[in-house]
Amino acid sequence: MTETLLLALVVVTALAFDFTNGFHDTGNAMATSIATRALKPRTAVALSAVLNLVGAFLSLAVAATIAKGIVDAQVVTLPVVLAGLVGGIVWNLVTWLLGIPSSSSHALVGGMVGAVLAAVGTSGVLWTGVVSKVLVPALLAPLIAIAVAGLGTWCVAKLTRGVPQDVTSRGFRWGQIGSASLVSLAHGTNDAQKSMGIILLALIAGGAVPADSGVPVWVILSCALAMAAGTYLGGWRVIRTLGKGLVEIDTRQGMAAETSSAAVILLSSHFGFSLSTTHVATGSVLGSGVGMPGAKVRWGVAGRMFVAWGLTLPAAGLVGALCHWLESAIGGAAGTLAVVAVLVLSSATIWIVSRRKPVDHTNVNEEWDENKGAGITPVAATTGEAGGGRVAPVPAVSTASSVGPAIESVRAVSTANTTISKEGTR
């Protein structure tokens, strides 16, 4: 396989990662707005896609961090970049299937670090950059987001005490649209740049541009479009977990969470931190639950997320390392094609499994069942809600043990109606 063809394959794979990043992380911006019905699901993801596209052009600091601050660009080869990308994509798809809002950023960094470790050892990793630009922000960002969102929610709750709920819902619904838009814009300034950085790293490794080169315009445009396309598809499973699984939120909490997320993400983008927007968004939603008196936080769901966060770097790194070893063992063009085959087969398998219990814009707001998690149990019939995307299941008697109570309930209602009718005729 020629160097040019291999470079093109790596660029396409990087754009595929950007695409998965888009639909995996849509929930970061729009989950709370969809959950509170401030925006219809389709409208929310369309708005998020446009603003992610715009945000990708606003800053390039994170792209420089990914391209030159995590691994040594001088020792990285195109096959290594390909293996690292596969590690990031596979972990993104696995967590999407499970409805876990894990970090696409850390999946990418983990995949790249794992592939580089397998290829050249520890000397190929810039550990100072990994610690200062990835690990430290990963630990601090969720805590800061929880604190900011918790304080903001508490203040909003105090200020709106005694105000009728319909008034607060109407006012904060408009505020949510603005804050969610700001999060989408912030997401574009941070996450789209990660694929830009990987493509720049590949161009340097392939000798297409010098080591001190900036990000070409065509790279910025292609990454922005890939991110926007993925965002428009909507990662409904992750949206459902963030919007319904962690906290039952109202519009006041939603606006506080989104505003906190936007502030933290934009600040990190300014300093070039490869921040996980997922960690920030999740921390903000948790903070909105902690700060709202009487709100219920599902700590079991949060605990599963924390476990997935801890596994992201090593799991993606392991996949990246295994892909590099497979590539090296087979060698040449056949080895590269084998890695691509792993990516295609794993992606197809995950998609097929996801269709067994699909989650989309019609059922993303169904009530959360702790036993099912982000999954949706198909029902025989549904009822629509005018003007919205909500679909509610029609109750059905499905087991023998439930037949008796169901009949008794019908009898009770019938008896009550008969009594009322008799009273009315006297």
C-alpha cells in the first residue's frame, strides 16, 4: 500500500472518529433541553449540529495539544495513528451502545497512547502533556462543574421560591434554549479540534506537512462537517441517560447545568486543555440535582458512569495496542486492511445489537427504569403527544400474575362509576 493511500485511509478514519464523537456527545449540549421539553428532539439536534459546525472554526488550541502535546510526532507512523483511531472509535461505540456518556476525548487519547506504547514504548509518549493536559483536567473539570452547577441551581431555586411553576417553566425554557446553544458552540470549539489534531499528526507522520505546520483549512472544514453530521443523527441512548437517568430535572436545573457546562468548556478551550465535555456536562447535571432542594440523584447510574470513565483510557489503549500488534504481525498492506476489517466488523456488530432495543427521538423521554437503564422495552402501541416527540407506552397485561389485580382494578372503577351514576339520579 502506497504512503498516499495509507494517509488517505487514516484521514477518513479520523473523520469517522469525529462523526462518532458528534453523535456520542450530542447529549452534552441538548440532553437537558430535550428532557424538559424546552426543545423538540429533532430541533435540538439540528440546532446543536449547526452550532458545533460554527464552533469548530473559533479556536485551534486543542488541536495543537492533540497533534504535538500527547505523543512524539517525530516517532509516530501512519499505522500507529490508524491503530489509535480504531481504539477510540470502538470504545465510543461500546459506550454508546450501553448508553454511558463516557469521554470521546479520553478514548482518542487512550487509543493513541496505547498504540504508541505498543510501537515504540514509553519514550514515544509525552507524559508531562498527558498529565497536565488530560489527566488533571479530567479530575478537576467534573468537580468544578458540579460545584458551579450546584451553586447556580441553589441560587435559582432561592430566587424563584413562591413563583408559580408555569411561570418559571415558561421563562427558563427560553433561557435553556440559549444556554444549550452556548454549550453546543463550546463543544465545537473543543471536540472538533481533536480530530483536526489527529489528522495534522498523520500529515506530519506521512511527510505531507512540516512538523511545525498549522492546521490546514481543508482539515478544519472536513472535521467541522463530520462533527456536525454526527451531531445531527443524535446519540439518543446517551441523551436519554443524561436527560432522564441521572436526575429528574426541571427547566431551572437545565439552564443552570447548561450554563455551567458552557463556562467550563469555553475556559478550557481557551487554555488548550483536552477537556472531556462529557465529564463537564455530566458533572453539571449532577450538580443541578445536588443544588436543587428535594431533587433525587440516581447515584447508582452515576457510579456506573464513574467506572466507565476510569476504564476509558486503559480500554481504548488496549484496543489501540492490540490493533498495532495485529498490524505488525501480518505486515504490509494486509496488516493495515486487517485493522480496518476489525473496525468495520466491530462497528457493524454493535449497530446490529443496538437495533434490538432502539432508542430514537420518539422514545428518548420515556420514564427511566433503573433495571433497564438506557434501554427501551418495545410496546405494542403508543400514544403521541401533540407538538412534541414524546411517546408513552400503553399499559398492557403481560403476565398471568397481573391478570387478577388488573381485573379487580377494572371492577373497582366500574363499581365507583355505577355508584356515582346512582347518586346523580337521586
